[in-house]
Amino acid sequence: MYLKEESKNIMERLRELTEIVVPFRETINDTNIIDTDGSKKASMRYIYKDDDASIAMIYIEAEFLHKNHFHQEREIIILLQGQAERIFESHIQELIINVPVIIEPMEHHTFYYPKESKLLVITIPASRHFPNFKSNG
């Protein structure tokens, strides 16, 4: 588990960062994600993508911090290999291999990967067909 003092410092730093919104239409192409210091990366390869949803495999280097961000889509994240921690609302949740984690639209989230990891990520835009249950019931 990531050290609590270090996670506290990261949370303080994350609060200072500009909020980032990632538009769905910009995420439907294969892409690389760079961490906060620009040295580590993750690569995203799409299995399926269209204007309504996407399914991607993400390969992540060890010691990768995917900084605080949010988007208008719902994400279902499944850790397939490695180790991952979700940092949100001053809490740390260790992901369990093959157990889905759901990130709601507009929900701020940060992920830390202490080990090389592999994820399956399903992205579903929020709409009348896929409402945000926190605001739409």
C-alpha cells in the first residue's frame, strides 16, 4: 500500500492542479498518457470504439501517477495484472484483480500504479441512455 504520508502530500499537490476535463470524442484514438513528472507513461489500445462507447486495454509503467482528472463519461475499470490504487475524496482504495471499479461522470479521480499494470477500461458517455445515477436517479 502506498505510504499514507506520501499519499497525503500527493492529495495536497493534486488539489493545486488545474481541473482537467477529457472530452470523449478526443479519447477514441489510440493514445499515450504521461504522468505528472513526464517520465512515466501508459499506452492505450482500443479493442472497440465508436461514438457511443469504447473498450480499451491500457498498459502502464511502474510508479505511474495518473493525476487528478474527470470527464463526462462513466468508466468501468478492471485491473487485469499488476497493482493499482485509486485516490479519491481523501481516500485510498486498492484495486483487486478482476474486480470492476466504476467511476461516475464528473467524478474526480487519481490512480497510482506502483507496479507495471494492465487494465481493461470500458467508457460509456453519460446520456439519457446511461444517466449519472447520482444526479438522475
